[in-house]
Amino acid sequence: MASVREMKQQLGEAGEDVAEAAGESVEATRSELRRLRAKLRANGAHLEEELRDAGERFAEGAKTFGNAAVEQVKAHPLAAFGVAFAAGFILSRALRRS
């Protein structure tokens, strides 16, 4: 049967081992968090760039569509007036019912 002194020593050694393992685990977690933070920053910068490019493409498409609409109105002013009048009439009827 082990003496109380030996049990204390064994428990102390086990506690030191647990503390050392916990310290290593904490350091590994910190390292992983640093790596993930760097990856998130890089992905965020990449996403920001892609969104900026998409916004520019959208603005260019909207400008092209607007120019085409202006040309159609110039080419067919009475038809454009009729479409605008009909759309306004339908919209006003729909809003009155709500």
C-alpha cells in the first residue's frame, strides 16, 4: 500500500502533467486562432474586391440599360407615353385597393 506521501507526490506529478498539457493545448488553440484570423482577413479582402467588381459591372449594365431605354423613348415617344400611362394607372388601382 502506498504511503500518503507517495500518493501526494503522484498526484502532484499528475497535476503538473495536466497543467503542462493544458498549456500546450492553449498555445495550440492560440496558434490556430491566429491562423484563422489571418485567413478570414484575406478572405474578407478578396470578398470586398469581388463585391466592388460586381458593383462596377452592375453599374455599367444599368447605364447600358438606361441608355437603351432613352433611345427607345426617343424612337417611339407615343408608345413610351402609353406604357408609362398604363403602368401608372395599374399601380394607382393596386395601391387604392391596399
